[in-house]
Amino acid sequence: MAETSSAGVGQAPLSGTDRTRLRRISEEGRTDRAELHAVLAAGFVCHLGVVLDGAPMVVPTVYGATADTLYFHGSVASRSLVAAPDATVCVTVTHVDGLVLARSVFEHSVNYRCAMVYGVPRLVTDPEEKLEGLRVLTEQTAPGQWDYARRPNRKELAATSLLALDLTEASVKISEDPPEDGEGPDAALGIWAGQLPLRQNWGTPVPDPVLPAGIPVPAHIVGRTF
Amino acid sequence: MAETSSAGVGQAPLSGTDRTRLRRISEEGRTDRAELHAVLAAGFVCHLGVVLDGAPMVVPTVYGATADTLYFHGSVASRSLVAAPDATVCVTVTHVDGLVLARSVFEHSVNYRCAMVYGVPRLVTDPEEKLEGLRVLTEQTAPGQWDYARRPNRKELAATSLLALDLTEASVKISEDPPEDGEGPDAALGIWAGQLPLRQNWGTPVPDPVLPAGIPVPAHIVGRTF
């Protein structure tokens, strides 16, 4: 898979540290910041990896990304953050786009887009950045809700811990190709081969059972698409 | 959220070790093996967490689960397995079921099902178990393909590393409730609240560009549903 040639967003290319330099499937590695941001923008749940008592712990959590920072709630990482407040984390965002169905089981694979970000998150304490970070996280998870729902008050802000991770050490892998055994001897087997796409879609909004009648579903909720 | 009372599948309940005993959101914790297996059976991509040079690394990979074992490819973990062959891993499987849209931003959340499994994986060397493990992994990822596609030959089996993780130390969290601010003061704000479901669906199969004409798409591919 060729490297892309898009110019990014005027920022430095993704760093190539020892752990983000792709080894096994280098043709799937991308080094462009625009691709990182595209993968991050396409989702709202990441898998956060931390080390706790020497063992890994991987938890899903919502995030929001700006051009240079990934924000996520501190509560999900509280155990590890208490244990090691300056420890490196790994945040992985994955979109599974479909199955690659080959003639042989051995050549089966998955098409996906994946971003991995490493770094030591910092606790956001500046009130302005905290509010802005929560806005970014909210708008990535539920676009339109920051302006529609009631925003956090002083007490709620104090009860929320927000972490910020610099988007400096990151890697992106994208796999989007058809099966690779179409030119080999297995092509003569008469076995169907191709891709089975996997898609996500938003369903019909389900009102809270205690919602009073007469409150319409806002357009940004009922009309949400991927 | 109440604990379920289903009886499981005749096995021991999930272990409650220090790291799988849920702390922060205990009402979402389930302890039933049937719930673990239901979450594992509903997907085929996990996020594998390992510790490499003291830092976490989280990579997505396909898996297959039996009643007592989770199988995954060793290649994705090769860097860490070389570095620490007896090290603990954390395998997390997450299904995002939708957004919980509350009256206040603070009460927004995500409905999800998540299983976390900890353990030290073993490399599968027994040929019979390796073939069976690959069958389980293949059938979970692409049901029907083990019998339809060409199975691995001796050379391909040798080139494949398969890891097995016992399903003994695991936890399950399920969040499926409506917003929690429907009875509080924010209910008077006239803001719509409820759930926005998120679903996955398989698209139309896309034939390999080099697939000869006349090979039909098998029913197990074209008819796949969640």
C-alpha cells in the first residue's frame, strides 16, 4: 500500500519513535498528520492502555481531538493515574471497515483504520482549557449537544477530571485492499473472494421514558449520520 | 443496574481478583460467565494490551472464543512476547450500543458492553489445538469460511503463531440505561433526552477485482447479519 502524498495540515509529520515506527506491516503505515486526524475525527471511543502494577489495563472511553491534543476523562484512568501520575499511556482508536475474504483462510484479514497515540497525559487544571476540552469531547461524542443541553456548572466542573494527551507521538495504519491471493494458484479454486464491508449507523432516537410529551427531538440528534 | 440472575453455562462465576473487581461503577459490573460469553460472541475484534519497555501498547486484533479460552494471533503481540514471553496481557472487547443524551452535558454517557480478560497467554504448539483454535478464530471472524475457503496447509500453519488466553480472570460491564437526570431539577428545562442507538451492519459484498465471472457469493457471506 503506497504512502499517501497529501500535505497534511501544515504541521510536522508524525514522529517516528521506536515504538511508532511500524515494523510488521510497514506498507500499511501512514505518516501524515491529516490521516491521523481523519481517523481520530471518525470516532468518539478510544481504547486507553495504562500500566497498573506492572500489568496492562485497557479500558474504552470517549475522547475528543483538536489539531494537537486528545482529551479524555480522567476518571477512567484514575486507578493508574493515582499509581503512576507521570506514566505513559497508549490511546488506540480503531475503525473496522470490513472483512477481506480470500480463497485461503491464511489470507483472510480485516480492513481497518487505526491510530495509536503515546504520551504522558497531563491533568487539565486551567479552567478555560478544561471547559474548552470538555466542549471538544462533548461535540465529538454528541455533536450539537454542547449548545443544546445544559453546560457543566462550577460544581460539575470540579467533579470532572480531564486529561490532555499531546498528539506528537502517533502512528496510523490503514488497510483497505482486496484479497492478495487473486493472482496465485488459489485463484483457480473457484472460491468467491472479496470484501464484506462493515458499517455503523445511528438508529432512531429513543426518548427517555420519563420525558414529558411535546419536546421535539432536535435536528442534530435525529439527523446524525456517519 | 441490577446483577443478572441467569445461571451461566455450568461454570464458575467470573473471578473477582483485585483488578477485575469493579470499583468505580460497580452497578455496571456483571459476574456471570454467560454474560462474558455473550459479549465475546458478539464481536471479533479485541484490543490487546501489552507492556513493552514499561509502557502500554494497545493493538486491535481478531479473536475467537470457546467456553474457556480466547484465541488470537501471536504476530500482533510479537514485539512484546519476545520481550516478555510470560507477561500478563489485557484483552478488551467493547461494543458501543449508543449514546445516552441527558438534559445536562454532565450526565451524558455511552451505553456499551465491555469484557476485559487478564492473563498470561500461552503459545499454542499442539497441532490439533492450533488447527482447532484457528478454526474458532476464523469462524468467529468470518462464519462459514472454514468450510468454504481453503484451509491452512502445513507450511501456513507453521508460519502462524496462535496464542491462547484462559477465560478465568475476567470482568464484564454493561451499561444500557436511559439518562439519569429525568427526575431531577433539569427535567424542567424542556430539553429532549433519551438514547441514540448505534448499530453495525454488513454491507453488500464487493468482489475481488480479479475474481472471474460466474463464481457466486456464498449464502453465509451475503446473508450475514448481526
